[in-house]
Amino acid sequence: MIFMQAKPIFTNLLQKALELVRACPCSDEKGCPNCIQHVACTEYNAVISKSMATVVLQCALEQELKIHGSAICLQGDNNYGDS
């Protein structure tokens, strides 16, 4: 199962995904294929939001750290509007 393979590194995956979205230099709120867009999306990425992707990743990471007590430090602040 893929989940069982990802479980030991899930916190790190969330951290890296959050860093990728925050560091992406694109200026469009809909992001770009390098951060949040999926080129094969049949809905043309119509309902995505770079700032909301940041919120979801930040909240998921915070919960993961709370539950599992990981020592990974969050980079950046808790300003969910930054990208």
C-alpha cells in the first residue's frame, strides 16, 4: 500500500510541499504547474487557489506535528495569506 510507504515520511512530505508552494515565484493566485496546478486537470484548474493550498498544507502539517510530536520546525510564520 502506498500509504504505508509514505507514512514514515508524511510529515516531511507536507513540509516540502509547503516550502515548494511558498517559494514558487509565480504571482498568479491560481498558482502554476510548478506549485499547485495539474496539467491534466479536466476542469482547467478552475477552482484552485495558491493561498488556500498554503492554508491546507499549513493546517495539515500543524496537525501532523501535534499528533506525532515531530521535531521538524515550521519555516515562516502562521500568516496563511503569504505565498
